[in-house]
Amino acid sequence: MISFCIPIYNFDVRPLVMGLHKQLCLENTECEIILIDDASTPEYSAPNNQLAELKWVKYRILPENIGRSRIRNLLAIEARFPYLVFLDCDSELPDNLFVKRYLQQLPFDGVVCGGRSYSGKSPGDNYILHWRYGINRETTNAAQRSHRQYHSFMSNNFMVARNVLLNHAFNEQLTGYGHEDTLFGYELKKNFIPILHIENPLLHKGLDTNREFLLKTIEGIKNLAFIYNNLQSGKEFAKTSKLLALYIHLRHWKLTGVVALLFRWLKNPIEQNLLGRNPNLLLLDFYKLGILIHHNQAN
């Protein structure tokens, strides 16, 4: 009945998979756990390969990295059952009822989102930016997510009918990091695919360092610009993105040049703040806008 699909890249997924397997053993349902490793280094792929010894678990490693969109589409193609649950590999199960909460939603010919949570304990200074962003921008309950149900879609933890994903796949033109889930949420809305938000969050464990998070943020902005500038639905998609909507508004009033100049003056001190021990998320918002304007001017 249900396939649990986990794309892996350079992370020890054994605790997550063994916890998942333990819960599935208690349920009377046909199931499988599919693990596809996106060309991780041997220090991760070797121990993860041991999971193939578990009942219902399939593991394979790809010879080269294919990216976040393609690997999710590949998992859907290889799955045997009509319902798929996608989990990010750097996650931790919240309790022993995680699987049951998803099974209770079946049958459902759409998408069910479980949510994301972060540890309430502040990490070291070198990981504070990702943690603070996650706590303040990504940790929301089901009621809050339901207010903007499609915009709130996150690919870290969701269930989807297999036929829905095969017919509305992740866009493989996005090869870098970021916003493949934003675009997928937009496609769900455009095609009237029902989406349900429930309280079943995964704990996000794989925090990036401040510098890694900032670099991924920049890469995500470039993906956002690619969607807007290159995809047929880009202009309509922009209406669902606060950042793109602000950019379009500033461009309409011919203010992007002013913001770009201000960004050049402030870029270094903003980066110092974001890489420091007390990052300001409002400065991160301005930084994203500056990167978007600079990228579009350069291209």
C-alpha cells in the first residue's frame, strides 16, 4: 500500500530508517522503504548499505549526483505502491506514531504534509543561522500552514498519491539547490491537487554551518531567478513568492538600482552579521533581495 522514499546524500540514515522499520513492523500493511543514495562519499554509503539487509528495504547508490528534483522523481518511478511518503535523510522521527498518522489519512488522492521542527536547544554559534531561520520561518503548526496551504508545502516530509507525482513531477530543469519544493507547491495549486496539512513533523537534524547555509541561500535565490526568467509559468509563479513580488514592485518603480547600490555598500557588514553569533533574519531578507537584484542585473 505505501512506499517510504528517502533520497540520501552524505548523511548516516540508519537511525531514521531503523526507527521507521520498527514502526512499520507494527502495522498491518504492505510497505517498502526505498533508499537511493545520490553519490555519497564511501564514509556514508558503506554503513548505509547495511540497511539493505532489513526486510522491505531497498538501497542503491547512484554513480553520479543527479540532484534533488531528479532523485525524487526516480524514487516515485521505482516505488511499487500507490502511496508514497518522502522523508529527508537528515531527519529524526518525532515519536513511535509517525507512520500511523500518515496511514490514518489513507485513502487520499492528493498530498499530505507533516511539517518540520527543530530542536529547542540552541546549537553552537557556527550553526546558529540555520537554526534560527528554521525555528522562526519553517516551524509552523498544521493550522498555520493551512492558511497558505500550497505555499507552505515542504518536500522534507510529505505523503503523495503516486499517480499525482508521476503526472506532476518535480521540475528537473532545477539542478541546483532550492525552491524545487516551492515550484512543486505552485504546480499542485495550478492543477487543483488537494493538499492537507497535519501535525506529524520531522525533526530536522542536519544543520548547515552559517557559511554553508548562506551559500545555499544564494544558490536558492539563483534557482528562484531561473524559475522567473526561464520557465513558461515563471511570471505567474512570481505571484506566489514574496521575494519575487517585491522585486517586481521595485522594478516597476525603477528602484532596483537604488537597492542594488545600497546592497553593494552593506553586503560585507551584513555577511559579518549573518556569519556571526547573533544573526538578524531581517538582514537575511534584505540580503536575499540584494542577491536577486544583482543576479538579474548580471544575467
